Amino acid sequence: MSRSSPEDVRVVQALLDTLIALDRPFRAEAVRSALGLELVPTVRSTPYFTVFESSTPAGALGHVEVREPTSRASPDRQGMVLVTLRAVEVAPTDVIHITGPSDGVLHVPSPTAPPDSPRYTEHSRPWGVLRLGVDAADVIVRSIILDAT
């Protein structure tokens, strides 16, 4: 039986539905509009990706980052959206009907990553990979990554 509250599950399901429905390539303006938050350019941009991030947490969203491809990126590089969750606790099994099955492997961070780094389940999509970052201690979804790169 799930430890997730029905309200938390509804919030994360709605967020996943919204993110998955975004057009590719990912554009900061589309993410800003869909999630209703401010995204500002960062100094971490490269010639291939312009990086935007949220300026403040909002609701269940702790941090949002968009890596928007520039004209120099190859056409198959469609960008990334990275979302850190806060104030919600949802098990990956509670959203499997939206994410689809994972590859069955819990991908662990590199040995040089901080010890509290999430483990990821990967879910293949026609446009790339959807990853759910799972807190190793609680088995709770802590982040969502849409990777179309």
C-alpha cells in the first residue's frame, strides 16, 4: 500500500501530464507559461544550450531548470526540463500509469556525486527519456527530468 497522500499524487500526476505535453524542443517560455513561474537566464549557458532557472520555489516545485537548445545545437538535441519537488511525497509506483514502465534498473549516481544524490528510474518516451529521481532513504520521487537530448 502506498504512503502517498491522494492530494500529493494528484499534484505530481498533473505536473507530469503538463510536462509531458510540452512541445519539443523545450522552450523556457512554454515551461514558464505551463507552470506559471518566472524563469531567468543563468550564466551556465553554453553555445548549444541556454539555461534558464526558476527564481523562487512555487507550490510543489522547489526548483525548475530549462536547457533550451540554441541554433548551434544539432537538430536532434531538443533540450531538457529538470524539476525538483518539495512539500509532496509520492512513490514512483503511484505515477507509473503516466510514466510508463521503467527500464527496470535503478540508476545510481557516480561515485563522485554527493551521498544524498537521487537514484533514477528511466522511462523511455518517443522523444527521449523521462527520469524520476528517487530519494534512496524514503523511496519518494524528489525530481523529474525530461531529457530530449
